[in-house]
Amino acid sequence: MLVFLALVTVALASAPPSGEHFEGHKVFRVNVEDENHLDLIRELASNNQIDFWKPDAVTQIRPRSTVDFCIKAEDSVTVEDLLDQHELQYEVLISNLRNVMEAQFDSRSRAAGHSYTKYNDWETIEAWTQQIADENPDLVSRSIIGTTFEGRNMYLLKVGKANPNKPAIFIDCGFHAREWISPAFCQWFVREAVRTYGQEIHMTELLNELDFYVLPVVNVDGYVYTWTKNRMWRKTRSTQAGTSCVGTDPNRNFAAGWCETGASTSPCAETYCGPAPESEKETKALANFIRSHLSTIKAYLTIHSYSQMLLYPYSYSYKLPANNVELNSLAKAAVRELNSLHGTQYTYGPGATTIYPAAGGSDDWAYDQGIKYAFTFELRDKGRYGFLLPESQIRATCEETMLAVKHMASYVLEHLY
């Protein structure tokens, strides 16, 4: 009986929070045709609590585009009436957020402990980082590159066959707390590396010739908060004097056109750029690590969701990078590889024109540090589930993304600089 109770306790400890708080919340997709429509969305945003999903702030919406946003149950009638009254075309992507939130956990594997085909909480991921390193000492080593605002360790896995001064590729996941498919990919990548090394010729060559630095969760505090308090949290959990609002958007906190566009100076905003570049312990730790390994890091990949895009610099400006033609053809080829498995459609291009202008992002910053191959993945889907992608899609999402990442790694290996 004691054993049974202990197992029940473990299961409960890692059980995600219920979505009661989100009962009746709706996610809309609205077609924004012109400035009048834009004014209407701005008016909605100023009078109602709106959680913008894509783009991630009202300031980033452009005419002739769509906007996805979530609103509380009590505001949905008002919002629908206003949209109808002004004849804006819209669809309800999610009619009850709570249902979709609870339906995320549709994996057959609900056993306690780590699984690559379900969403793992931070404690489980933390234990996994140690275990994967212990089980694969010839291929994986774990280090701590810093601590978060709330004092948690930031673990980095170095994956590759030991050799001094190998060129490296840096991959990070979990910048934005609610994008759960992102950390799932970093875990999957490490698993595939150790599972197929010595079996599959492509991966074996990559790990012999390259090191992969994998940061499974950048924004650990935020990720924990999405499991314990608010599934839709995005930012870090830092606090500062003079405001009761919590958190900075870590992907607006880098010294790359910092806070010039697509970011907010308001601490309450979802895209708050922070009081200064690298004000967040998490972004500072990441930047410090990359700065101290610039001689070896040849590519930087950062994994986000959602919208099925592969982006390269710049996002902080409409200027194009010096090797724009090369980045474009590499993105095109990577997207073709990704598409070959399940037919998933991705778009690709420079961030500012392909998704929206946004300053202070890690990819632009890495590129400006001299890392020629800097890319952002926006993983599945295109909005049917948005940030709440069901666990049953983890495997397919990770498998197809692996193809793109391996293609990019091979390209980098053939074009060292």
C-alpha cells in the first residue's frame, strides 16, 4: 500500500495544473485588411484584456494580415459583437481554451518519469539532463552556464565525440515559457544524437566532426510557472522596483536594435524589452556563454512556436544580412527536407518581412556577433492549437524538425569559416 501511495504522490506531483481558470476563453483569428480594422483591434486591446498569440503584440499587426488572440469568457460576446458590427472576417480557432489545454495531454504515455513523447515538467527535464549525460559519457557532458532569477540552474548539454577545438552549433529551446513543443524538441534532438550515433552514418559524422551545445530550457522560471500557475505565461519571472508587473520577454532582451521596434518599454507588456539589454540573468548567461565560445560556434539555432516558419536575420530592421542569398537557399533546402516526411508546410525568409519586425532577438544578436548561420524555427502548428499543441504531435514535429536541423548542420560542416 505504501508503494502504491508513493506512486500516486509522484504522479500527482508532476500532474499539470487544471485549466479551470481558462474555462470559456476563446481564441480568435481576425483578418485585418486596412488601417480601420487595425484601429478597431487597437480599441479592443485597450478596452479588454487581450492575450495576443500571433503576432505577440498589437503594435506588430499590419494591414492585410491576420491576428490570433485569446480573450476571457466574459469578454467574448462584446468582442464578437464588435467584429460583426464592423464586418471584420474572423474565425474562432479555439472555442474553449480549457478543453484544448486539458486535451494537450493525449499521449499514451502518462507514466511517471521522463518521456520523449509527452511534455515533461522542469524537475523531470532537470533529472533527464543528468541521466542522459551519465548514460552517455563518451557523447554527452552537462554543465551549468548560469542561474535564473529565481535561482534555478541553467543546464547546457554538450553533445559530440570528444576532440579539442571542434566547430560547434548552438541550439536553444524554451525562450518563451508557453511554447512547450520547443523544449520537447531539444530533448528529442539529444536522444536522437545518442541513439543513432554509430548506427546512422549522417549523425555519426556530425557528432564526430561537430559539437552541439544544447540548452533545453532557457526560461526555466517561466516554464515552471506554466506548469504550476498559468499555462499561458510567456516572459521570465523577474521583478523590479517601481512596478508590480512581472517578467521580461527574453527574446526582446538582447543588444540587437534593443527595444527599437516590435518591443515594449512597459513592464506589463508581453513584449517588454527589460530595463536594459541582457538585464535578465537568463539572457546574460546565454550571451556570456556564446561570447566566450565565439571562436568555435559556427551556427545558432533557436526553437520557438508556433506558425511553421524558418527565419533568419534581420528582425530588428528591414536590412538584409550580407549572406542573405546563402541563408535563403539554406532555409529553402532545410524546409524542403522538413516537408519531405509529413508534408508539413513551412514558410521561410528574413524575420522582419516573414513574420514581423521585432528588436532584441537572440538570432539577430548571434548573427551580429559574427555567427554567419543564425536561424529561428517556429514549430507547429499554424494556429489550430497554437501554443497548446497536443502531445500526440510531438513525435512527428520533432522527427521532421530533426531532418531540417541535420541538413543545416551538414551544410555548416561543409562551409566552415
